[in-house]
Amino acid sequence: MARSDGKTSVFRTLNLDSAKVVISQAPSLLIAAQIQRTKHWRGFNARPLFVGLAVLMGIAATPATQSESSMPKPPIADRRDHVISHHEISINDPYYWLKDQSYPAIDDEDVLAYLHAENDYFNAIMEPLQPQVEELFEEIKARQVQDESSVPYRDGRFMYQARFIPGKQYRQFVRWRAGIQDDKQSLQPPAEGVQVVLDENVLAEGLDYFRRSGFALDPTQTLLAFGIDDDGSEQFTLRVLNVETGVYLSEAMTNTTGEVVWSSDSKSLFYVVNTDNWRPYRVLRHVLGTDVRLDEVVYEEDDDGFFVGIDQSTSREYLLLSTASNVTSEVRVLSLATPTEVPTLIAERRDQHEYDLDHHRNRFIVRTNDRHKNFRMAFADDQTPTEAHWQPLIEPSDARYITGMRSFDSQLVIAARENGLEQILIADADGAVQSIPFDEAAYSLNLGSNHEPDPDYLRIEYSSLATPETTFDFDFETGELRSRKVQVVPSGHNPKDYVTERIFVEARDGARVPVSIIYAKNTQIDGSAPLYLYGYGAYGASMDPYFRTTILSLINRGFIFAIAHIRGGAELGFSWYEDGKLAKRTNTFNDFVAVARDMIERNYTAKGRIAIMGGSAGGSLMGAAVNQAPELWGAVAAHVPFVDILNTMVDTSLPLTPLEWPEWGNPIEDKTVFEYIRSYSPYDQTQAMRYPPMLVTAGLNDPRVTYWEPAKWVAKIRHLKEDDNILLLKTEMSAGHGGKSGRYDSLREVAEEYAFILDVMNLSK
């Protein structure tokens, strides 16, 4: 998944959002460790055919002819000496030139020629697999409901719903007048009176890439503010739409994060803008009808290691203005009834102190790690909310890791992890908690669309590796779980046809690493089955065992699918995260390899029959795993991989670098850190050896993992590798960190990846 710990939206988190329909306005500060759902994406298609690749602008690309070879030759990048020196250590980086020196503009002809040459090679290699890709695509597509729609939620006078129109790539958002809130039939759209609020398909028309951020309705529910990114750069242009008339207001705020919070009188809105190199640093207030150049600066963050974000309290009474690094946070609050006032600082930042808060009746509820790394809950009167007035509500625990909360008028909902599994707890005013029980041994739990300040029900989304997602409403008064929707798989799916397991693997230092597993009942556990192994292991992001329709295409072909819950994630609490960062970073890589070896010993699979996949920071894992144990892997899919770690961590011109030092260490100031990162950074540890077949992807406009990291890595491997195995690089020239944006385009990328894996592992038939 992508580089994120839930505090900001800009970390190197691969946001692998599934194609399901979601409208989410839950405060990001309040669900601090809730990681968005992932999908297996960015697969690719290739085939051997003749392609002539000329020598372009200093890039050696050896042409192939059918008489010379049945396979096209890959482009070979120039090697141009470039020496960097730190701590009296000099390193020659011959592919440094692939970083366009005018970045963030990318117009160097040599660079673009090389990327295009790699894309041409990718297309040539993948073309013969098109029949397999089409078969997989249609199969995966057949598991999607073409007119999929979300469970409607109530917000005041209206019910809101997101839905797909058959054949369309993007979502449409509609609403209708609300009926009786607890009447199940009120969740059904009426025959008449359904209003289209926003149609993403109209907004995306003619664009190669489209992404919307934000869905902020003003208090009158007449004006809708949202952001549009049309190139994958994550620089959003804010627009305001009058949903009653369908007319856009004249103002447009550029270079924003897409976050919006309205004032109580609907006359002004707050938003966040980025620096030129993508760091969210300033909060502005815009008064409707005025020149955006005159917008008031509410807050500006000068520290390059901190990113700014805004949210609205669940009570809708306060703006929550946060500024945070990976390990430290600071929050200010501002009454939305008096938007011109100066925000109130809750607790001044201090290293390693993280906290967030929500507003509950006449008090603020605070989640803080001031006394324990697993966090505790506190509260304070909203007239005196500062840290000096915090009072204990729920004491911290070694066994319970509190990851987030929502504070409704009459209920406090807490998200936590216990024994590696997600929990949702309901707390009363005195801090006594009750959990919502679920039966399966391993599952995934997520708060759904909960928009009103004082609802009768809590919306929850539940699934497991074998069980399709079920949307529940939990009745606060009776404790009843009411099923609102069960995910439909049109082509058919019976959970009883599959076996799910949860095992623990002993790592090399004795740690017990959880592994979630699923396979078809008719799969023989005798070492003959291929394995698709996924891992991430960074930023405290937990990779939970939720239902994935796409992976069934491999499972039904005899694959075992496993998720390695390695250190660096937070599946087993905050300490699990700490044991995979900074000077313990290599635990993450060692855990992953240990899981693979253990699954071989248990006869789930065999050496060379394991396909591995990871993206972004999980791409670091792929690179390290390849360097450590190349003989284990039959195929590798590394998506937008963060592999040039050392060079990135010494490059302070990049927006994420200072923010990332608490995660990876600061190699500029500390020689020990420099040498440690160099010892595992995949690019630095690339060597002359045999590499497994590899599929690597990049996004030209990616601000999280810049395109040159995977490009340099592939170029260096090509120069050093001692085998004839396929190595592919595909760069999306009009996209960013998440690959293609359309619903069906993203599913096709999954099919392409699977076709690549099946082909190189000789499993196509």
C-alpha cells in the first residue's frame, strides 16, 4: 500500500483504493491508523515481437531483428559519472542523470527518450500475452457489479449515495430527500426525486487521468467543494459547485491538497495549499465572491519536516488544524462560528508526542501517546481544551493499541487493535468500553460512512479473505448488528470453497510474524502450489486480511495467497511498527524472507514458485528481498518502488525527505545512519548476480516516489544482471503514485500483472 501512517495524505504510501464505491468524510485525524483498502494493481502486458529501438539522445538501445533474435532487446541507459560525497564517503551514481535537473518540470529529452524506450520494450514483450490479459480482465470484470452502488447514508435532510453507471470509469453521486432514518426501506432510492449531485465521468471527459479529492458540502447542503487532479501530481484545483443550479462559482483555488472545511455560515471555506515541491504548508480562508489572491493566511508551517492538514470535528463546530511529522503532531482548533478568530493551540509540539482530537458535546476527546506508545484517551472542556486541562478517560494498555476514534454527541467510538486484529469499541462517558464481536479468526474491520453528529447507528464494513464485504449498521441502543449490504460477486463466489488460515512464523531473531493465508480447497499442500506473497511493512500501516475479488483469479488457478504481517506495520501494536523502522529497518526485510522460507518448509510451496508483490515503501521490500534471496522468487512485481533510499534521504529539495527522517533516519547528519541505509537500500545494493523475472512500474508525475527511482534501479540491474530473465519498466506518462485512475483501466492493470506472473512462471495454461 503506500507510504502513510494516516496522519497526512502525502507520505510514500501507495493508495491502492479498490474500485468499490465510497464517500468518505471521516476526519483523517481521528482515524489515525486506518489504512485505506488495497487492490493488486499495475500489472502489465507484454510479448516478444520485433521492435527497432534506435539510439536516442545518448541512450543506447540495441535494435533487434527477427533473424538476430525472437526477442526484442531492452534499452541500455547511458552511464554518466556523478559522484556524491557525505561523511568522507564518495559514491559514483552513473544514472543520476535520469533525475531531470529541472524537476518538478520534466522536459529533459534524454530522460524522456529513455522512459519512452523502456515503455516501447515493455509493450513489445507484453504483446503476445494479450489473449491471457483479456481473459483475466473479463474474468476480473465479471466479479464486479457493473452498476455498483454504496449503501446510502443520511446527512440531515438528504440521503446520499455513490454509484457506478455500467460501462463508465468513474462515480456518480446522488441524493434524495430522507425518510425515516431507521426504516430499512429508506435506504432505497425513490422512483422519482433522485438528484445527481456530481458526476465524475463528466469531469473526467477527455482526460487521461482524473482524481477527485474532497466532497465537502456547506451547512446548507447547497454548495459542494472538491478538488480535481488531472495528471496524477496530487496538486488539486478546488472548485465550488452550486448543486441546486449546477453552476460553478467563479473562484478556483490551485495547488491545493483538496481538503475543505466550511464555516458555519457557509460564507467562507478553509483549504490547504502546497509549496512548489508538494509540501502542504499553509491554511487559507477564502470568502466566497472575493479574489482568491486576497485569501487570508490562517496558519503557515515553516518546518520542512511537518505537513499541514485540516478537518472538521464530528460535531461540525470546529476546524481541526493539524501539523505533523511521522512521529510528532500539533493540533489547533477554531470555532467555525467565528472563522476570523485565531486558532487555539491544544498542545505544543514536542518530539515523539502524537495526539489528535474530536469534539464531543461540550468537550474535546483526545487520543494521545504522552504516557504509553499504544495511546490513551483523555478529555477536556471545550472552553479549556489545552493539555494542562486533560483528564484521563481510558488508560493505556500493553495489549490494546488505540488507532483512532470518532466522537459523536452521545457515543464515543474507538478503533483499536488487539492480538493483531481490528476492534471497534463503544465507550460510555466514564470510559467503560464494550467491543463489537465478530466470529472469524482473521478479518478486516473498517468504519464506513458516518456523517451525522448524533446517529442512531454506527456504519461498519467487515470482510475476510474469503468473506465478501458486508456493510453493517450497529444499533447503539440495542447492540444489534443489522446487515445493510453484502458484496455481490456476479460470476459467483462461495466462501466454503476456500480455506483460510492464520499462522505464525519465527523470524531470525525469534519474533513471531503473523501470516494470513487463503487457497482453494482443492489445492494440494504438498509443495507443488505457486504462492503469491504480499508485504508492506512501513509507517505503521497494517495490511489486514480483507476480501479481494481480483486475487481469486490466481487462487482459482492453484495459487496460495498470503499476507506477511511483517514488522514496520502495526498489526501487533506500536512496538511492532518501531521494530521495523530506523536502526531496525532490516527486520522488515528479514521477516519477509523468513515467511517465504517457512512456507516452503511447511510445503505450501517451493523455491522458485513464489511470486511477490509490493508497492511504494513495499517496493523497498521487494528490492531488499530480491537482493537477499533471489533464488526464492519466480516473479517480482514492484510498483512505484521506493528503492533509491539513500539518495532520496540526502536530497532535501524533495518534499518528503525531511518528513521521512524520523522513519528512515537522517543520513546527512549521522554517518552511522548513512552507512546503515546504504547497507540495505536496494539501488545501492544492486550487484552482479542472477535476478528473477521482474515487473517494475513508475508514474512520471508521482510526487511520493519520484519516477527516477524505479528508472535508475532498472537501468542498474540491466547493466549488472547475469541472466536472461525478463526485466520490465513501465512508466505511466500521465499519472502519478496510484497508476491509472479509471475503474476498468485499473482492473486491466491487475490482469496485466497476473498475466506477466503466469507467463514467467510457466503457469499460463
